[in-house]
Amino acid sequence: MGTLRMTLQTQLVLRALLEDPAKARYGLELCELAGLPSGTIYPILARLEQVGWLDSTWEDPAVHEEAGRPRRRFYRITEDGTEQARLTLARVYRARKQPLPGWAAGEGGRRENPYP
């Protein structure tokens, strides 16, 4: 298993997958859920699959032929991927809540610039 860059876009894809971890979703469905274009989604899905967080399968050819549309590839987050994604997203959330070095919380929780 490799390492994964946790970009904002990757976080959005993981959140979409975690909405219903048991459900297999196809790429354009994930585009809609994450609010990202396909050119962003598919490389992220490939990386997630490469590190073992996702499994993918192609739909039965008879289904797409009958529907008169291209064949869909379905992605499902793995059990390990679900656990890793939740831990990673929690870590990112906690890190975002930490004040930036050199910035202090001001009145009402606002951050005050130490370099006015």
C-alpha cells in the first residue's frame, strides 16, 4: 500500500464514498456527489484503488446495452479504506481546527494577525 496525498478534492471524494460505504457508485455519480468534474474524479479514484481503499467492477454488458449507454465502472470503498478514510478525514478536520503558528485567537474566536 502506498501513501496518498490528502487534497481537498480527495477529501470530497472520500466523503461521498462514506455516505453509504456499502453502496457501489459509478464515476459520474461520484462527480455529482462530490461536486467535482470527471477529469478530477477519475485520477483520484485510480489512486484510491491503487492504495487499496477502493475496489472497482464493470457492470454487466447486457445492462448497459439494454439501457443504450456506455458501460459503467462501479467503485466501492473497502473495509480497510472505510477505516483509513474516516481516520484520515478526522485527522484533517482536527488539524484545520488548530490555530496557525503565530496566530492567536481573538475576541469571539476570530484569529488575530500578530503582524499588523
